[in-house]
Amino acid sequence: MSKDPYKILGVSKTASQDEIRKAYRNLAKKHHPDLNPGDKNAEEQFKLIGIANELLSDPEKRARYDRGEIDINGQEQGFARGGGYRHYADGNQGFRYSHAGNGAQFSEEDLQDIFGMFGGAGRGPFQQGGGFRAQRGQDRRYNLDIDFLEAVNGTKSRVTLPNGGMLDVSIPAGIEDGKVLRLRGKGEPGFQNGPAGDALITIHIRPHPHFKREGRNIRLNWPVDLKTAVLGGKITVPTPKGDVALNIPAHSDTGNVLRLRGRGLPAKGQDEAGDLYVTLQVTIGKVDKALEDFFKNLPANSDK
């Protein structure tokens, strides 16, 4: 199998984050283990897709991969491509050494510089006296698609990890698109008994065919028949919590907006529940003969 994350996802090296996310979603659905029970090849491909997506969806890791500093698994590749040893030896991050007898002696600062080339000065795993110290594990990033109503009402969902494992995620009611949830201790294991990193879950909300969010309020375009629009009456409209009856005033018209209090996003903390705004769309529906005759018999100069 290819070890190039771009080839694995079938995208170019200039692909945008949206293109990468779309490619990942399509391939993940195709090779998901639940849709390919017992298929080891699909399972392995699914894991590889996840690893490639994790790398390319993280701008910092992607840049490091493009520079040849890490491989697809995030492992160091040695010195960065294009510079080689002399680039670092002559630069500010190079070795600073002094001769003592026949050998070179490196100070703690030298050792920090060596590791600093692979992650920033001062972040190496050495401590005073030359021993190793505990280090926190790296964070891991994931994307999670949820439905509009799940975002409004809150839900529990599950993220499939590249290694085939699962993470259960609690989605709070009213979460916004692009919000990042942090699951502490669910990232990479730490070094020398250091704490594990966190799992960072970016939420992507699928659009709804009828509802549209505006802050804590929700808007809905909904049809009303001609008779009810003229005479008034009740119709049934959907809300995030289920269908309710809505009173339509007589002589309503397309574009009239009615409000259902508290039927938007649920209350949270000091924020009150939002409202549902229903924009009416008058529809003629089936025209019977009486209605047709009524319009035919109207005077030509009558105000319609």
C-alpha cells in the first residue's frame, strides 16, 4: 500500500482542507468495517485512510510532512530535507562543542539543541543531570459529522479511530459548526509515564432540508394552503423537538413570519431558549371547480 497520504486520499498536494475532508469522508464510507464485515483489506485501508487524514488535516503536521521531516505516521525522518547535517551544524540550532582531551563533550544545552531541531528548543526529553523526564503525549485530531438536529438537541456519538478503536463523544446541545471538543487523555501515550495527550474532535454539522440556524433562533419556511391562508386556521409544523400546531391568522400571505417562543435552541446557562420563526409560503393546492368559477366570474376591473 502507498505510504503517501496524498495518494491514499486521492488528492493533490495543493488540496484545500475542504477537499481533503471530502475525500476522507467518501473513502471512509466506502471502506468502513461495518460495511465490509470480514474484509481485512478494507479494514487495513480504512485505518490507512484515517492515518492519512489525521496528518493532512493538521496544518502543522502537513507542513512538516511536506518538508520531509516526518513520515505518514508522524515519525521523525532525520534532518529536514534539503539542508542535511551541515545546514544544522552551521546554523543557530547546530552543535556547539568544545574539545576536552581527544573527544567532544556536549553540554545539556547541546542535547536540548539536538532535540530542538525536531520540535522546538527546550522540548527535548532531557532533564538536569542527563536523565530522561516525563513528557506529555501528542494530541490527536479527528473530524465528526453530525446531523443538524443532533447539534441542536445534543447527542452521543462515536468516532472510529485509525487503529480500529472507538471513542464515545458527548455532543452538548446547541454546539456550533467547527467547534472543537477536547477529550482529555485520549491522544497519544506520554513518554516515561508522562500524561497522555488529548483527542481534539472538530464538529461538522450537516445542513437540514428545512431548518436554518441564526444564533439561538431557528428559521423555517413552511407551506400553508390557500383556504387556511384566507380564512385562518391551524396547521402542523415541525420543530427540533417534534411537530406542533401553529395558528394561522386570517388573510395571511406568503412571506408572513410567525414566532413560536422557546422552540429554537434549548436554554443553556444564562442563555434563554431561542425561538422558531416560521415564514409562510401560500400554496394553491388542488383547484376545485367552485374556485375556478369564482375567479372566472370576477369583474375584469376587480381588485384581486
